[in-house]
Amino acid sequence: MQIIETLAEGLKREIKVIIPAKDMEQQMNERLADAKGKVRINGFRPGKVPTAHLKKMYGKSIMAELVNEIIRDRPSAILSERGEKSATQPEIVMTEDEAEAEKILSAQADLEFTLSYEIIPPIELKSVDGIKIVREVVEVSEDEINEQILKIAENARTFETKKGKAADGDRVTMDYLGKVDGVAFDGGKDEDAELVIGSNRFIPGFEAQLVGLKAGDEKVINVTFPAEYPAADLAGKDATFDITVKEVAAPAAVEINDELATKLGVESVDKLKEVVRGQIESQYGNVTRQKVKRQILDQLDTLYKFDAPSKLIDAEFDNIWRQINTDLAQSGKTFADEDTTEEAAREEYRALAERRVRLGLVLSEIGEKAGIEVTDEEMQRSLFAQLQQFPGQEKQILDFFRNTPGASASLRAPIFEEKVIDKLLAEVSVTDKSVSKEELMADDESEDGDKPAKKTAAKKKAVAKADDAAEGEEAAPKKKAAPKKKAAEGDAE
């Protein structure tokens, strides 16, 4: 086999591989000899089929198998021998001329093909002694725990039927029928619907018009759908809802005690507080972790400056750009609405893609040199977490990961990255700083180092996704026609 380097420009490489026809023929003859005692051909005793006859019958098919195996297996071996790592799957080009291909299969011409690829640049790891991290820590107060318990208790709150008019905080049970221009619309009807006045679950103006009504009252409520309402046929339109009140119930007092704890599924109020404290600390811890990680990545970004493979950058940019355009389309926005231009946005997101690729290569090198591995158990836990997110779709998700090449990498990569971050945290200088929850949760532009300086549709996408998850697919007032204002305020119905 002859290997000729035909291009070495920056990270780009191209090599020509030539395997002489005689070598191909020798390999073919070896396989024919191995098959001689196994094939059964009418008119010949087992093992007595002449080699020339075998070659005539099976030569080309065996040669085709050889070519396929060489094209499949040889590139990785060649790169390994050269001490190179390809950033992406090498592009393989060989003759498409049928006459030339026929000669190769007949062992009358050399097998030639070219490999085009970009190498992953060698990365010399640098000392992290100069990396200094400030880890923001929030002390969870007793008042915050009690406040959170009361919010949780809202879902378990009992209501007692009352006589008289509905007031803020009361639960109204009603039938309703929504209309636009006097015509009922899909999803705008419900019976025995329950709504707590002041929960802000319905569209603006709906709940306030229930105040003062009592059981047996009928009323026509007038509202206007928000301009950004998801259902285009209702967005911005005036609507009426014919209301029949069936019951008004006042909320029972909520006290933080063992009785409430038992109702919420734990044995005591102390245990309830312990569970809630853990949940709050976990939420704050996740934010702290992301901020710490951002600081590490920002400082690694300063330490490591090198050209990254363009194909990896192109692929990363394409993913980002596709998402950005999807976000803009879903929000009905344009780049002009975001105070930028498409050209400027492209430049920003291209820089973001280059940063992500470069830092990904650095983290990969750090992890590889440290011998960091992702265990099968960790992969299983990650897959299980995916399944939990999509109940009812377990089979489709399992099939996807089993049958999609490279899909398992989407599970492995984040686990590997977090392990590398853990390693770095054990080596760099970390100073804890006590902050308020407002300071920790502040939307600081500097924390978005993984986004361009100007936040466009990417930031809005997270909010939109949260709203979608809370609102579901219906157009009924309790879901779409009267959406909750914030996903965080959602409750079970």
C-alpha cells in the first residue's frame, strides 16, 4: 500500500491511498482458497472445485467485499499510523467510472482513493494555577422555607362552600362557553371548571369579573386575547364567555404543622422542612454550578487560543443558526426587532460556535489526559432521565438511541464534561461568597458567555418552552384561552 500526502494546509489534510492490483488479487486468492472447501457447486465434489472456476463465479463479489472493507476500516488505521485524529468522518473519494471500477474488481487496476479531512490540532495543556473562581452561595432562611411550603400547600388547600359573593382567593366552580363574534370557538367550552380568583391562570381580565358573583349567577364576561396568544385565530381578538356559577368556596386556613406535612406525604413538619430545604438548596446549587462553570470556561477561553477545525465550527454554527431562526419564527420576530441585522447576528453566532468547539476540544483533551471515563451505569442513569421526561414515548426514545449512529454521544458528552469540570474545580482556586438569592438569580449578561453579548431569540426560547410545557395543546380557557401567566405558577388541575 502506498500513501501519498497531497495536501497539508493548516488543519486540512488530503492523502492518496494506492493498493496495487497484485496485492488485491493476492487477498482475493486467499479468500478463494479459504472458501474452496466450503462451497457446494453442482458437478464438483466438496473441496475439488478448480480455483479458476471459483474465481470466475465469486471473484468479483469477493473483490467487492475487499474494497468495501478497505474503505470502511483502512482510513482509521492510516490516521492512527500518522498520529492524527480527524475532526469529522474523513471524506473518501474513489473512481465513479464504471469501466475503471470493473478493472479494479477484476484485479486489472490498482485500487485508488483519497481521504480528505481536518485534523484535531495538538493541544498542549496549560497550568490552571492562575484560574480563580468565585462561588456564590445562598443561605436558605427559615422564612424562605416556610414561604415555599405555603406555596406547595396551595395545591393541597381545601375549600369550603360558602354563601354569598365570590371574593379574591375564593374558588369558583362554573360552566362557560367562549365566543368570538358571537360564534363558539374550539376549546372554549368547559363544565364544572374550577378557578381560584387571583391565581392569574386565565387570560387578563377574566378572573376579576368573577368577583361579586354567587352560586346560580349567570354573566357574560368580556375579554381580549393577548396579541402574542399562541392560537393565531384568537390572538388579539375580543371574546365573550357565557358564565354560569355553580359554587363559590372559600379557602380553608393553611397552617404549617404535622397535619399539613402528612397531607403532603411526609411524616412530620420537621421532615417537610428538611425536604423543602433540600429542594431549594438544590435549585440554588444548580445556578451556582452554572455560574462557576461559566467562569472556568471563560478563563479557559483566555488560556487557549488556536484554530479549530472549520467543519466542526460549521456544524455547530448550523445547529445554533437553525435554532435561532426557529425561535424568531415562533415569536414572530425579525433580527431588526432584536436591534441587530442578520449579518451581525451571523458574525456573533459564528464566534460563539468557534468558542464552543475550541473549548470542547480543550475539555476533551483534559479529560482524556486525566483518564476520565463515563461508566455504563452513568449512561443508563442519563437514559433513564430522558425516558422520565417523555412518559408514554419510552419505546420511541429507546429505539432512537439504539438505531441512531452517534446518538449515545449526546448522553455521554454532558456527563464527561461535568466530570472534567469537577476535576478542574478540585485544582483551581475557589472562593465562596455569600450572596442573596436575588444576586444569585440576577440575569447578568456576563453569565451568558456561551451566548453573544446581545441576547436575541435564544434567551426568549427558554421562556417560550416553559410556557408551552405549562399550557399544553388545548385552546380551552383553563389552558390556552386563559393561560397561566408564568410557568412557575402552574398548578395541577
